[in-house]
Amino acid sequence: MAAALSSKPLGSNAGERDIWAKDPVRFCAEALCITPQAWQAKALTLIAENDRLAIRSGHGVGKSALLAWLILWFLIARSPAKVPCTAPTGHQLSDILWGEVGKWRRHLREDLRPLIAIKSDRIDNKETPHECFAVARTARREQPEAFQGFHGENLLFIVDEASGVDDAIFEVGEGALSTPGAKAVLAGNPTRASGYFYDAFHRDRAAWAPLHVPCVESDRVAKNYAANMARRYGADSNIYRVRVLGEFPLSEDDAVIPLAWCESAVYRDVAPLEGFRVIWGVDVARFGADRTALAKRRGNALLAPVKSWRNKDTMQVVGLLQAEYDACSDDDRPGEILVDTIGIGAGVFDRLREVGLPARGINVGELPANDARYYRLRDELWWRAREWFEARDCVMPDDPALLAELSLPKYSFNSDGKVIVESKADMKKRSVSSPDLADAFCLTFAAGVERSARRLASPYDRRLRRLFGSWMSV
């Protein structure tokens, strides 16, 4: 259904504007002075010819640029025009999408550039700001009215990172999306094999013009990106399917932490919980392919991307950690530094204690606090991390390597019904890199787990523990 067009000129002659309104590819060439990639040109043509467009893509293909062009196209070539935009996080809207619009505004032809005014949550055509504008509204489950209240001749609804938007948002906004003359674009990495975005390519495919863009179809993606991702995480992993192939993940019934849970936590709009001390987790490696990794968490927030170093001996690792500690403000210094003491980590722990840092050794091969449910402490820590994500009130920075590693390990049950998380050795057997970053992150959850100093030696010791509880609680 074609949107209604006005004859009012907007910074260009009416004939030129009428042509652009029907041909966004030509708008890009003549107003932005750019040549879209082949897949972008196809997407622009599809939205001109259809009311609904759904784009699933690999990582870094130029999706945000396309959405920015669509916003500028609608605001300049059509009037009146309203462009409601939503995404799972304010970061995605303000820092990425709005930032991309600002970048491409500078590419506009000189006579068009003054028309566009960009504010923190709104973009206006300055000639008719009350009739021609785009607005940013974060998609929150508890406030699902992102798309309510919009009416007019020309509407373009944009949903960025659509796989992470809760279905409640779409349910509330379905009426607005079906307004005569309205167009809708859903775009994102296909991180979740269910929901409204997934259905646009499956159950509701007839209602949408679907477009699939793997990384190989974009000239913006480094040529070695796919090979590097396959080597690190496996060509059959969900992270490879989502970030390289632009395919929906396969069933994650046996994944400890589903990829969708991790992706939805990135820059989630939740307030950090108060009253929690900072905890560091340190997974120590020496030389070879594995890395020494440092994670910093305060309550429901991972504070920064996980740091890592290769080919460092124990004293060099201690020096790096001491420098990190000294650089912290008093409030940001860790209450505990939890070090995996299996192997050379024991030496790092001993030296950290010697120099006065608040280190505690964690042997992840020891008994868990809940030995009725988990086989080893490592299994319990990974499951605590899983529950941290499952609660959907946590937040983390965009750390692609950590996101990938968190989604890799699988879990199973032993004959006693206890959870067993796939070991590093077993992961390497299926050609998957060691999840050093993820292990460091999971170590931060040992802050609330009992201090297991050894695996209890005899059945009698184990029986005493079941009867009388732990004498080593934090």
C-alpha cells in the first residue's frame, strides 16, 4: 500500500521530492551522494514497494547505516511524516542509531542539510517540526507503549535489534503497525529462535518482505572475519550462525547460557543495584593458546569488557593485577579477588596475598555448596551465572568475545542427576577455544559460595557434611 504524498516542497523542488518518495535508492544517490551496497539497495527497494520489511543479518554488515538512510529519506521526501524508532536499549537508539543519523546528515546535499535537527530523543525536519519528525522510544516490557499514539499519512516504524524486543511491545503496537499507509522495518541479528521477529521469517512470512544478509554479502565485513569466528567458536556454534551467517540459533536446550539471554543483557536499561561490593574473577593461564582473564562485577552489572593477556608468567600476572588494583578508586576496588587456584593460579593467589591484596583461592574442581544438585564447584558457578542472566535484571557492556564464550559450553546430568558443565578439555575436542573470559566471569559468583578448600576425602566426611552442613561458609 503506497503512502500518501504531499506536494509541499521540502528543501528541494516538488518534482525531485516526488521522485525520491518512490525511490529511496535514488534518494541515497542524489541527496546523500552515496552508492548503497547491493543488499542495502535491495532493502531500500523492498520497503518502497512493501509495507513491511524484516531484515536478519550477520554482524557489521551496514544495518545501522541503512536504518539511518531510511529515517532521513522519510523526513525529507515525505511530509507530513512520523518515524517512531525503538530498540531494546537506550544505548542502541541514542549512541548507535541516532549517532548514525548524525553521521549521514553530514553527507546530505548542502541545501538539504539545514533541514535536519537532531536532538537527544527526536529528529525534526525544521520546516515542519510538528508534522515531520522521528522519535526514539526504548522498548521496555514494563512500558510496552513504544508504538502507541502515532497517526498520520506517512508512518515509518523502525525496530532495531528486533530479536531482543519483547513480544509485549509488538502486541501493544500491532494496531499502529497496521495503520493504513504505515510502513514497518524490523532489523537485527537473529539471536532468538522464537518471538515476533522470528515469526516474520516463519509463521507470518506472508505478511512481511523478508531479507537475509549473511556477512559474506557485505563489503563492510573483514574478509577473515568468518574464518576467525569459525576457528575460535566452531562453524556449527550458535554464535557463528547468528553473527556470521545471519541465521537463527538452533535449539539451545543443552546450552548452559543461551545466546539470546546474553545478547539481551548488553546495555540493558536497568539500574545498578546498590550495596554490592566489586568482585574480581581471575582465570590464570601461562603460555600457549589460553589466556589469563580478569572480570569485574558489581551485583547485577558487569563493569567492563573482560580483560585478557597471553603468555604471561605468574609474577607478570600479579604485576598486572596490582596495577589494575592501584588504578581503582576506593569505591571501585574489589572486596575480593577470586582466583582459580588449579595449576599455576595457585602461585598467583599466594603472591597476591603476600602483597596484601584481598585474594581468595577458588578450586573449581572441589565440591559445590549445593552438592545435591551440582557435581563440582565449576558447575555451580556456571549455573549461578546462568541464573544471573535468566533473571533479566542484569546489564553488561558489549563484549563480543565474552558473549560468544558464555553461549558455548553445554551441560548434562550424571547418573545421580547432578548438573555437569562441559569441561574445557571436552570443548577443545570439538575444536572450540577455551572459554577463559567466561570462566573468569563465572568465578565472580564464588563470592557467595562456600570456601571449599578440598574435596572431602571419605564417605564418612561427606555424610557428616550432609548431616551438619558446612563449617566453611562465607
